[in-house]
Amino acid sequence: MNKNAFVIGTLLTCSAVFYHWIIQETTPTPAKASPLSKTESKSVSTNTLQPKPLHQKQESRTIKSITPEPIDSESTPEEVSQQFALLSQIYEQELQYPSYSLPLTPNSYSYLEPNHFTEIALPVLDGSHSASLGLSKYRFSYPEPIRVTLNSDLNVDHIEYQLIDIETQKTLASLYTQELSFEFSPKQDWPQEVRIKANISFDQGDDVLTADFQFSNPIAFVNQVSAPYSQGSDMIIPLQVDVKESGLYRIRANLYQSNGKPVASLMNKMPLTTGEVTFELKAHHSVLKEKGSDFELRSITVEKMSGFPDEKTHYGISKEQSYPLSSFDVSSLNNQPYKMSEEEKERLDFLDEIAHQ
């Protein structure tokens, strides 16, 4: 075996392990795309609408900011090492912020809109026209209605909708309508992965569109947010949570200034027992500089993490879309810079070691 190829292969294997290691705690849970249903009719063209992958534009520990340029088989070990040296420098710079409190900008779209469903117009009727199915969000929670809208420049005679359990292919609901928008009322026992199948009769012919979404029966509820207080370098924000199922929970929320400008993405993990409990989020002083004293929490995401392989993540909800916080004196915080954790130091040392291979 060529020595250079062996060295490069080894480095790439290490990079893949590190890549998974470094982002698993710092990026939002992505929208999960599902494969095309195998039961679709072959007599019509079938288009699947799924959430568009969300680009990581965050100016912190994100996929885009830490991914090196593609390395091909012609690269020399020295070129590979240079790539990892650059990666190490970027990661070290980004460690000025703790993973539980990452700065946000208006371009941090995947963080600002964690439950966004991107509507995509697809060709229909042999590509001569286009149509799309629109949803207000990607993940719905019982008992909120699921509103589906067909958008097209074609005249529509009628639509036959089916809501299908992706795993079992069982039909959950069906509907014949001549309206372009319709609301489905979900049942509490619906599965997590659901597909909408729309058999559409246009004036000029028939076609099929599908769109996938997630459904959850909430297992925890954020009921209120208490007044923040200072603790060392962090502003502590207590959340009052009503937990229906015990387990390891991760809660994410976005901190905004009262004028609507994004400040930071906050995240924490805690084991929770059933009942009324307090869950704490922390905002580091480094993201609060010159941001005033009035803040609010938005886009709260509650996840009960899987406890064993193949167990699905379950979700909770927030009773309110936003929570204004009591005025907070940022000057009460310790201004010492963030000190990386032992795990983060190990990651940085790992990168440095690869860069000097």
C-alpha cells in the first residue's frame, strides 16, 4: 500500500471521529429526512417534499466553521496536516465561548428557526409546471392542528390527502377536498414520523406530492421562567418544568434583547424526575457585553434524550412562545474569560497531534 495513502486514510478516519465528537453537543437537532414511500403508484410521478437541510452559518462551533476543505487522494500528508493545523486554530479561537452559551447573529438561521419547514416547489405534470406542499412548521405537538397548503400556478379540481405512518405504512387519516388549505386534527396516539400524501387532480392531469413532518405527544412542559440571577461569570435563568416522564433532558432556548436582536443560543442537559422541577439555562458574560439589561427567551426546545440505542428522542413544549426576563445587571457578573473544559482541551490536543503528524 502507498505510504501517503495510508497516512491520509488514517488522518481522515481520525477526523471523522473528531468531527462527530465535536459537534454532537453544540448543534441543533436537525430535521430528519425520510425515504420515499415504497407504496407510491408507478403510473404517476411522485415528488417528496422534506425539510431542506439547514446551513450552519453560526459564528461559533458549527459544522460549516470547523469543516476543513475536501481532501482528495492526491493530497500529501503535509497538505493534510496543514488543513488540521488550520482547523485547530479555528477551534481554539472559538473556545472563547462555552458550548452552553453560543453567540447568535441574524444569520444563525438554523438556531433562530429550529423548527422550520422549508417549502420547495417541485416539477409536476412531466415538469411543465410546479407545485409544493406547505406546513407552518416541521414538528407538531398534540393537540395543535396540522395545516397543509397546496401551492401551484395550476387550477386544481380536487385533492385526496392521506396521512401515513412512515414506519408501518398505516393510514392515519384521509380526506377529499376541493380547498387548497386544510387542517387535520391529530390523535394523541399518532406516531412520531408522519407522511402527507396528496393525490392532486389538476385541470390538466393528475400528480402526487408528499411531505414529511414530525408529531409528538408532549412529555414535559415549560410553564414559566423565573427571574435570572448571577453566579460567577453566568446569568442563571431558572425554568419551571412539569415533567411527565423521567429521563435525561436537553433544553435549548434563544436569548434575545428586548428590542428583538438575537444574543445567544443557550443549552443545558439535566436528568429530571417526574413532577414540577427547576431546569437552569446559563448565559456567559462574553455574549452579554453591551447588550443592555432587558432580555427574553424564545424558541424553547425540550428533548428527552434516548437512553439506549434505537430509542427515539421524545419532545416537550413550552406553554409560551416567549418569556420576558426581569431586568438583569450584567455588571454583576465576573468578567473572567471562559476556561475550556477538560473534554474541550482533549479535543484541541487531539487536533494539534494530528496537525503535527
